[in-house]
Amino acid sequence: MLPTDPRRSHRRQSCAKGQGLVVHTSECRGIGKTHHDRDNWVEVEWEQANGALFETSIRIVTENRRGVLARMAAVIAAATPTFRTSASTKTRASTTALQFTLQVTNRVHLARIIRSLRRIPEVMRISRTRE
């Protein structure tokens, strides 16, 4: 979860036992039954953390062409201090899906990286993956 992601939190039933809050993104399916229990929802905000880095993952579907991975790695390396590829799956004979985990400061930083990656002609689709 990145600092500017829309989010909601709710108190656990056993909050008195020290289990505290559970924070979800607004789109999280884990909200489930607690969505309608307004009494247990608490508004939360991120504290501004200048220079802090947050991990997030993206999935990129590309055409299988020579040098595409190197160009994507160069774009990402120019924009973030560390990243790793966690999975590569051949989706069809002509395409591959790659999973990258990046460190970014916020959603704007991530959006800049994604825009730069979309300029690579072989990149077909990019989506953010949420654990």
C-alpha cells in the first residue's frame, strides 16, 4: 500500500486485547462483511514521510523481442533505487508477463515509472498488483 492509496480501516472485534486496527485499500475484497458495520470504521491518514520508500509490484505484459527486458530494467533503474523481478511467465508464443517489485515514494512516483515504461513499443499492458 502506498501513502496516497485510498484506504479504510476498521477496529477488530478484540481490539481491547491489543490487536488494534486493520488497514485496507478502498478496493480491497478483504473488507467483506465489515463494510456495512460503520461503527467500527476509523478514518486513517499517512504521516508525511519525506524520503521514505514503499514497495509495490507491477505486472508488465510485453512482446517477446530481443532487448525489451534490458530497456524496461533501464527505465526502472533510472527511477528507483532498487527493484527486483519476481516472476516471468510466457503467456503465449509471442508475449511474456513479468512481475517487478519496485521501491517508490508515492503513487505519483509510480505513475511516472509506468508512463516511462509505456513508451517502450513492445510493452502491451501494465497493471499494479496488490498482495
